Amino acid sequence: MPRTVAGRVRTLTALIILALVALLASTWWAVGAARDGVRVIGHDAGPQVVATGDLYFHLTDMDAHLANALLIGTSRDLGMRRDQLLARYEQSRAKAGAALLQASRLADDPTERETARDLLDALGRYERHAGQALLLDEQAHHAAGPPPQRVLDAYRQATDLMKLDLLPKAYNLTLDNGTLVRHTYESERSAVLTGRTLVVVTGVLLLALLLALNHYLYVRFRRVLNPGVAPATLAALVLVVMSTSMLSSQAGHLRDAKRDGFDPVLALSRTRAISNSANADQTRFLLDPDRADAYTQTYLSKSQSILYLQADSLPEYTEAVESQGRSWGRARFLGFLGDESERALTGAQAKAFEKVLDDFRAFQLADRRIRDLAAAGRTDEAVRARLGTGPDTGVRLFARYDASLNALAGLHRRDFDAAVRAGDEGTDGWDVVLPVSGLVILVLVAAGVRPRLAEYR
């Protein structure tokens, strides 16, 4: 330290300025990290994941309605007519196209844009095969049940293209952006927490230097409180407390947006898409007898990915679901719904999740009834149990289950939107708060030490 009083005052003032700059820089950097995290999770990659998840669902929905239309044929005694199913197919096609365009607009990576273009091309080829199958089926004028072989051949080209090309590429878009969201969350939230630590350290150092300056002025000039340094100390304390609190809140908003919003929304979006594909397998089982065993196995695999219970065959799995359904509250299972059961669900979310489980169980029991009828050679009754108008038909029970999934996802999406909105609002105004606060503290310190230094001129 300098030997003169004026030199010591100048040194303490310089150290205060350095500590203040470090505090402001740490806060500015942490605020930038928080904003980047909210931007990527809430406005860029996050919404793109949701869009591609919707794309995956609408693609599977297209294929499901196409299979239903081919299975029902020209029958008019099931309550659900071919033109109704074709209208739903067209709706799903339009929604898939809209979701694909949205995903393409949000894509900011060359690989993602190329994948989106490939998807557009593959979707056009799928529509050509689907149109050919529908035209041949209309010319056949067959009753409800499996259509002629030439119709099946055309449909197989369409559905194989869907399963082997369209759906994997749609999933790759979801996977890439989901990885980006996860990495962004981990890095930016870590940066916010690190910034908070730096704010606390530099803030404590700044306060200690301000107190030391005030104490030195008291000792040398007999002033208990310096009229400039004392309010500067108070202002610095307020800035440190506010910055620490804001950064803690931002870290919490990022956590809420990712863990309580984005993760369950993405998982339930995948659950809806896989469930819809399994629902289509229920139709394909009746539509294409030559591939019935393969469709039964894929149905079991998809069902277990949704709610995993140990079973070596579909009848065993259905029995396990029926047994577990009597005590969902004590059940432990894996799969997408198993992940959902591990979340801290309360209130409306807990009730919505319980309804999802009950509706899933009802859909599985309806599937067993359809397959039992088909195995007994009662194909007409199996088709009716699948596509009829009764409240316990396959399509009606799946629609109820899908609506339950969508309602639960909506609750999580509401939490996601609230966390993103809070994250956006949490850093509002800090571009002004930081420079203004720094300037005020500097002016107050200068006002406090300048008269004292003037005494030594």
C-alpha cells in the first residue's frame, strides 16, 4: 500500500472500480447464458422438436387411416364409411405437410435442411403408392376385410416406405434437436450457476473493499459514515442480492422448462406417435393376413416400448396389463409411461396420467377381443370390433386413449410455456440495470472520495 493517505484512498478506489467491473462482467455473462438457454429450449430447437414430434405422429396417422380405408372396403354397415376415413387421411396428410414445412423453416443446420428435403420427396412417393392402392381398392369393390392381392401389393409399397424411410428420417430430426436441447441446457445452466458463484465472490469482494474504504475514511477523517461511500455500499449490496436472486431464478426456470416441460412433452409426443403406429398395426393384422404374425410382433414391441411389462407373447402382455390395471398406484413399470410415472405428478397431472393408464388398458383388452375373433375365423366380427360404431371398438377406445395422452401432454406443455415465459421476463431490463447501477456506484464513490483527496492538493 502507498505510504500517503491520498495514495491509499486512490488505491482502494481503484480496487473498488476493478471489483465493480468484475461484478458487472460476471452478471452480464451469466445473463447472456440464461438468455441463450431460454432461446434454444423455448424458441429454437425446443419448438422444432415438438414440430418434428407432431410430424412423426401425423405420418403414422396417415398410414393408419389408409389401412382403415382399405380394410373397410365398400361396406356401409359398419357405421364408418370409406369416404369418412379418406377425409381423415387427407386431414392427416395436410397436417403432416404443415408440420414438415414448420420443421424445415426452423432448421438452421444444413444436415437438418437436407433431411427435411428428403422427407418431402419421400412423402410425395408415399402419396403416389397410397393413391394407387386406393384406386385399385375402389375398383375391386370388396366387402369389409382383406382386399385383393394387387391392392395389398400397392399398400405394402406405401407402408414399407413409411416405416423404412419416412419415419426414421422424421425421428432423426427429433433426435438431433433433442440432443441440442439437452447439451444447451447442461452447458447454459452450468454457466448460469457458475456466473452466480462469480457474482457472489466479486460482490463480497466489492462490499469488503467499500467497507474498508469507509472504515479508513472514518479513521483518518473522523467521519462515521461517508456521504458517498455509504450509499455506494448499500447500492452494491442491493445489486449483488438482486443479481444472485435473478440468476438463481433463471437456473430454476431453465430446469423447469427442460425437466418439467420439454422432457415430458417430448416423451408423450413419442408415446402418441408409437401408440398410433401400434393402432395401425391392429388394422394391418386384419388387412394383410400373410404378414399377420409380423404385425402382431411389432404391435407387442411398440406396446412394450410404451408400457413395459415382462411378457414373451402378446397374450401374456395383455394379461399382465389387465392384472396391473387393478393397482396402478402400486405398479412399477418401464417404457415411456414408466418414465412419466417417475415424475413428481400432482393434482391435475396425476389424475390425467391415471386416466391414460386406464384407457391404455382398455385399448389392450379390445385388441385381445379383436385377435380372438380373427383366430376363430370370424373375420367380419373382428373387423366390426375394430372399426364399428360401438363404444368399445378398437378405433373408439384408441381415440379415447389418444385424447388422454394429448390432455396430459397439454398440461406439461402449459408448464413448459410458463417456464419459458418466466425465463424471458426474468432478464428483462438487465441491459439497463447493470450499466446504470455501475455508473451510480462509481459516481457515489467518486463523490465520497473527491472532497477528501481535495484536502491534499
